[in-house]
Amino acid sequence: VSTQSTGYHAKYGQKWPMEGQTPPEGHVYPSTDGIKLACVLAVVLTIVRFTFERLIAEPIGSYLGLKHKLGGTPAGPNATLEAVLTKKKRPNQEDIKAAAKDAGMAVRDVEVW
């Protein structure tokens, strides 16, 4: 492998130059400009996103009848389902079906509860 190649080692595999030295012919040392630019762009895009969400998306959504909703409704206490969970930490499918029948709920509702 030649040290004059334009691959990874030519760009990033060399040590940072000492003060006042110039890189050898064909070598390019990394600079911090790219990292600075990426950080600035990340902050700018985050600000643009939050501004868009607050000033454009939320008013349009509320105009269209959408409601801001976080999560679902919390599960309330259910003595039948709690009795099943006190017997077994992880009930099998048959226990879940039986508990759903006893509680008058759908199997999926019992699984989610």
C-alpha cells in the first residue's frame, strides 16, 4: 500500500502536523471545520423543526380537528386480572383466555392490561 494513496490512511491515518510543518506531498490532514459545520447544522435543523411544529403543524392540525394526545388511558384496577397475575407472574395463553372470559373483556384487552 502506497503512502501516496487517497484512501483512509492518506487522509486520517497520519499524525497531526507539528507547528509550522506542512504535510507531505499528496497528504491531507483532517480539519475541525467539518465537525463545526455539522454541529451548527444540527442546531439549526433542530430549531427549524421545533419552529415548524409549533407555528405551522400544530395550528393546521387543530384546524383539521386533530387533538394533542399523549399515550393512552391508564389501566384501572381489575380484581379478576390481578388474581390471575398474583398466581402466575407470566400467565400462558390459556390463562389469559380464561381471565378474559371471566372479566368479560377481549383477549387483546387482557394482554394490554
